[in-house]
Amino acid sequence: MEKHFLITFSTIFLLSICKETTGGPQEKRLLKSLLDDYNIMNRPVLNESDPLVLTFGVTLQQIIDVDEKNQLLITCLWLNLEWEDYQLKWNTSEFNGVDSVRVHPRFLWTPDLLMYNSADEKFDGTFQTNVVVSNDGKCLYVPPGIFKSTCKIDITWFPFDDQLCKLKFGSWTYSGWKLDLKLKDKDGGDISSFITNGEWDLIGVPGKRNSISYDCCPEPYVDITFTIHIRRRTLYYFFNLIVPCVLISSMALLGFTLPPDSGEKLTLDVTILLSLTVFLNSVHEKMPATSEFFPLISTYFNCIMMMVASSVVLTVVVLNYHHRTAETHVMPLWVRSVFLQWLPWILRMNRPRKKITRKTIMMSNRMKELEMKEKASKSLLANVLDIDDDFRPLSVSGGFARMNGNIMENNVGHTHNHNHNHNHNHNHTPTPPSSGNQANCSNSRELQCILKEIKYITNRLRSREDEEEIISDWKFAAMVIDRFCLITFTTFTVITTIAVLMSAPHIIVK
């Protein structure tokens, strides 16, 4: 009695729930006939030793988001499950030609199929729709859902990268001996109704059936894994990261053409270095904090940043050379040989009124050797005094000696005549020296002072010319370093850009 009462109550309850799903009295009668003795806990197979074959497929509708930083993939999928339930068969002629009914899955046995690598809070993100049951016992269950799955993001070739995100589906409790999964389409998932994504291109969704036997259990566990192959569209990153980086690096190259006297040479390089740092930080904010992969764009940015940092160091060297004087620095021989002779000759640089060729370099070195030999042949006193042949003190003193000799001879002759006259004529007084001799002494002293002043002025002018020549040499050395850095860093930037673009697996910008 109690059993009959429970059956009656259950039938009334089911009919009240299925009231909206029934389309008429025949479907109502059919549902009552099917669900009266139906047990949702029973695996629908005639022989318990046989596995239930479940045909499984997915339809990819849209890629909602690829979260690189958290390594997550959010997709909109329609699952497609088909199996045969022997308890749900009927003869259409007995029910006025009704060949299919729709039943809510909570009233039927449904496979406990879940996505193993789900990252959803509820783990299962499907929406339970009705199961379409045909008269031959075939059940079709197509639940849609928003799936959040884990995806290992490989950022090695960012922004020219491809990503392979796997969706692993399988039964949570049934082994392969109880529930056998079969891939619906050999090509994988259905992408006929896929909605294109602005950041990613869909290459394909291949599927594969896997059977894994674990050490704990002898029975195999079957799963079907779909691999979503997507490729990043590089148009956004190309024009917002790579192109500005190339332009900023070209500005760093133009810094080598800026005159050191402008005062903005070092400021420009430091500003460019800070700009590259901002761009690199914007890239790092998007990338996951991982040490397994290093992005290609970060490699490029680091190379350009190293180049700009080197330009800052070399700019300091250029400014140091440019502002050196003869009073503070002596130019070493290797600096003169490298930056004033050979490097300008290699770079085809010439100084005003001085053409630098291999012949002039060899002649200059030969002249220096001869000057060193000539200086070595002089006496120590001559090298210390650096006596000039035009105004030697010996010639002046010799003239003075000759002039003083004449004066002495005149004085001696005058004394002899004075003594002779004094002996013969004691009444005469001594004759005073003539005014001409006094004039000669005064002229000789003025001439000596004039020659000293002329020699001082000449030495001063010569020293100033030497200082200006040394300052000019330092400035030209700084100019040579600038030209060398301009050519070297331009070549480095072009080669680095081409190497980065060519090393990418694909460089199609779209």
C-alpha cells in the first residue's frame, strides 16, 4: 500500500513538473509511460559489463578573453552529448506519431561529464537545458556555458605568438569500462558559427581521445581533449609598441648629431631612456610574472635600452673630451693616433684646411719622429730653454758687447789723450765725455727692452695658438666619437629590429 502510494505521488509530482513541457495528451501519456519506472541512478545499459558509449563534441562560439597575466582562457561553448538509453524507447504508432520529447535532465540519467582544468568558482559553468529523447532511445543533450579554463601562456614570441589552450573533458566517476567516450567529429570542435575576436585569430580546435591508466586503479580513464589553437593579431602591438620604440631609438641616434655646446645632448638621451622604461613597464604589466619564458618584445626593448644607456655613457665621454683644455689635460699619443688620424680616415672625416688621408697620417708620424730625433740631438740646456733661432739672446748680447767694446775703446782713447795733454799742458782742464756715447748706451737699453717685449708677445701668441690647437684637437676627437657612435648604433638598431622581426614565427600584421 505504501509502495503504491509513493508511486502515485511520484507520478503526480512528475506530471505537475512536466506540465509545461508537454505538448498534448499524447506526449503527456508518453512521459508518464517513460518516467513511471525510470531510475535516474541506473546506468542505461542492458548488460552491466558493457560500457555506455557517449559521443561527445563541442561547438566553439566565441573566445571571450585570454588573461595572460592570470593564465586563464574564457570561452563560450556548446557541449554536444549523445548516448542511447534503452529505457526511453517507444513505438510512435502507439502515441499518435510522437517521435521525440524534451525532458529536463534532472529526471533522466545524464553523464557526469566535467572539464578537468576548469577555473570557474562553481567548476561547472553549463546551463542545464532539456534533453531531446527520440523514439529509438537516443538522447541528445546540448548544454551551453561560459567556461573558464586554465591555459599555460607561452609569451616567448610575444606579440607574434601562438597559444595552445587545452580543454579536457571526461567523466568524474565512471571509468572507461563503464563509460566510453567517442569523439563526434574527427576534425575536432565545430567552429562554423565562431564569432571572430579582435585580438586573436582562431587557427583550429583539434580534438583527441585519451585513455590513461593510473597506478592506483587497473581500469582506464577516458577523456577527450580539445586544443584551441589561437594566434595573436599583431596590428595593435606593432603600431603601439614596436613603432614607438623604433622612433624613440632613432631619436637617440639623432642625439649624436646634436652639438655638445647646445647643452641638451645629455638631457635628450636621459629622457629617451626614461621613455623606453615606461614602454617596457607597460609590456610587463600585461605579461605573467614567470621566469619560464622571456618575451621577444622585452628582448628587443632591453637591447634598445642597452643601446640608449650606452649612448648616455658615450655622451658623457664626448662632453668630457669636448670641454678639455691644454691647462687641464694632455692628449695621450694613442688618443691622437686613434681619434685624430686613423678613425677619421676610416670614417672619411676631414678637418677644415686639413685633409686626412693615409699619406698625410704617415707623413705626420714621420715628422714627429724627426722632431723627436732633433730634440734628442740638442743639448739639455737648449731643450729646457727652447731657444728660438730668430731672437737668440746670444746675438743680442754679442751686439751689445760690440757696442760696449766701441764705447770702451773710445773711453780708453779719450783717457790716453787726456793724460798726454795733461802732461804737456797743466793749465788745461779735462775734456768731458761726448754726448754721442751717452746716446748709444740709451739706445742699446731701449733696444734690449723692445726685443724682450717682442719676444714675450711672440711667445704669448705662440702659446695661445698651441692652446687653441690642443682645444681644437679635443673637440675634433669628440666629433669623431659622435660620428662613430652614430654609425655603430644605427647599424645596431637596424640589425636588432630586423633580427627580432625575422626570428618571430610569423610577422603578418593584421
